[in-house]
Amino acid sequence: MDIVPIVIRPVLGGLVLAATSAAAHTPNYASDAEITAATDTLTALINAALTADPARQKYQAQSLAMQQTGVASATLMDPKMKVGVGGLPVDSFKFDQDPMTNISVGLMQQFERGDTLALRQRQANQQAGAMALQVAVRERELANTLTQLWLELGYQQVAEAILLQNQDLLQQLHRLVRTNYSVGKSEAQDLLNSELQLAKLDEKLQANQQSQRRLQAQFSQWLGSAGLPLHQVDLAANQLRWPNLQPQLQQLANQTEYFNYLKQHPLVQMAQTQIASSQTQVALAEQAYQPQFAVEVMYAHRQADNMMGEPASDLLSAYLTVDLPFSTSRRQDKQLSAAQYQVGAARLQKDDLLLQMNAKLNALLVDRNNLSQRIERYQSRLLPQAQARISAVERGYNNHTAEFNDVISASQDALALALEQQRLLTDINIVNSQLAALLDGFEYQVTAPPVVREQ
């Protein structure tokens, strides 16, 4: 959006005062090339931050861990081996004295109820998928946070330029008042007031510098201890390109319900995955009504002779153990009922999330529309009116019908309007960032390192 320049040219002792709005003073913040450069720089910073983000790698590791857990939980329990001695006479402890004495070894294998193993693996995979979606949520959150920091830093830089212009005007006013005071044409209160205004402006400039340093330091959370590189600080801007967001906003025009669009958000997909996992839990609870089997085979070796004086035959035993769920009213029924309630709760959670996100999206679109209208008002009315006022005061000053104080006051008002417009431009881009987080409007591309596994 082009910014209307505001130029003041009152003449005082051959001095020409040129005061412009901050956007006009720093046109690179509004030029297409610089906005594109700022957008590309920010995208590179987001890519670097996401690549090195430990939280993102944590979610990836947890997803892989759940996948491995699913494989393990879908495997039969290890067989159990039993080794022992039976029928050993205690008077002699001899293995060949009594035919009943035997040395036995056996194996037992337990089988899960019904389709429990397959359902466990399915549930683990569903949980792993939810954790993988958490990676996408983290990416959007980080991109949104860095974008808002970048926009605020750009705004503070524009505000600094406007404050410096205001300082120049106040310094000229102070010099004039001091000259007039020295020849008796001004009161002491005028001189003190001009000094006070300069001191207040110095405080604003120091606060601005503090804000800029704080914003730069906040980048260190994602870009390392060095924070934002110095050669990139000056590239910060309070306006960005939104090529991925604009087409989606056009599709949303004249609508108030956006559930179909929001269903693609990873948070909503996570909620849907939770529903599927809860449904799998219901299926697992239903398996509790199935019997559980265990098979045991034992081989017993005997060293003694039988009653006929012949070597006693070895023994082979086989057992089938069945767990029969006859009384289900206090365990299986309650577990199934609890699992079904969880499905209902998961569905309600998803519905509540969609309602919240739909309301947030509506509010953001309302804010964006209002901010656009206010920016247009500044562009079409307020800034031109401020320029017209400055021109009128200029003529009055040159015709000796207006005081130099009036010229300075008109210039300060124009700069204040320019600062307000830059705040609106920043705010609408922050709204765009929040919309991009909802509608997948960012352009980052992550080249993530492999997840480290401890040995």
C-alpha cells in the first residue's frame, strides 16, 4: 500500500524544514522489493528455527516410540518354561527309587483374547499419528510466534524513524524558543516546556530501543544464543507478503461457518484421531468378553523301574487353560461402558474445538476487515487532511498570520498520524499471521535432522 508523503517547508532564516511521515521517510518498508526481501528473510529464519527446534524433534521421537510400542504390544507374550522334579522320595532323595519320581520340563504359551493384539497395534499407531500431528501444530505455532516478533521489530524500527523526525522538529522549536527568550520575546515557561517535550521524547526513544533489543533477544529461544543475526535486524518489516493466505481468504469471503476448512487443521485432526483411538478402546473392551487361552506341554523323564522291573516310561502332559468371563457385570460391562463414554467425550471435545476455532476465525476476519477500513481512512482522508493543514499553516507562517509553534504542532500531528497508520499496518499483518496459523498460510519448508536414539 502506497503511503502519502507529508512535506513541510516553512522558511526560518533561510532554513528549510522538511518533515515527512515515517512511511514516507522510510519508503523501503512499503516498497514491493523490500517487503518481498523481508518475507524471504523471515521464511529462512522460520526454516532454520524449525530445523533446530528441540520440541519438534521431541514430538517426532515420541511418535516413533509409540510406533515401536505398537509393534511390541501386538506380539504374543513370551512362552514360559517350567523345570522341576516330581515325586522325589524324601527318605533317600534318589531319582531311581520310586517310579513316580520324574524330572520334568514344560512350556506354556498364553494367547490374548480375540483380536486384542491387532487392536493394540492399531491404537498405538493411532496415538503415534496424533503425535505426528503435534509436530505440525508446533510448526504453525513457532511460525506464528516468529512472524509476530518480526512484525513487532519492524514496527519499532518504523516508530524510531518517526520519533527521530519528531525530535528534529522539537529541537528546531527549542532553538527558536531559546533565541526568542534570549531577546525577551518568549516566556521562561515556553523554554521550560520545550525542554520538557525534548526530555519526554528522549524517554520514548530509549523505550523504543529497549523494545527493539528485547524483541531481538527473544529470537534466541529459536535461533540459538546469538539470537537474530545483526545483518538481518535491519531487514525486519511490519508488512509481509501472504501468497498462500490470500487465495484461502478469497474462498472464505461471505461465509460465517468455516468448519470444512478448519477440519484440515492438525489440532482438529488430532481430535479426530483421539475419537478413533477411543473407538479402538471400545473394541478392546469388547474383547474382554472373549475367553483367554493358555497351552502348556510338559515332558517328564523317569529313571526308576516300574512294577514289572522294567524301565518306567517317560511321561508327556498337555494342558489347556481357559479363562471364562462368566460374571461380567462388575468388570467387563463397566470397562466397556467407560470406553463408550470416552468416545462421546472425544466427539464433544472435537465439536468444542471446532466451535472455538470457528469463533476465533470469525473474530480475526472481522478485525482484518475493520483494520483494512481504518487503513483506507488514514490513506484517503486523515493523511491528506494533515497535509492540507500543514500547507495552510505554512502559508499562514509565511504571511505572518501563524506562529512557528503552529507549524511544529501541525508537523507533529502528521507524524503521529503516520505512526498510528504504521501501527494499523502492523496489526493487520499480525492478524494475517494468526489467520495463516489457522488456515496453513505459511510458506516454511523444514529439513529436519534424524531423530537421535540413545544407545
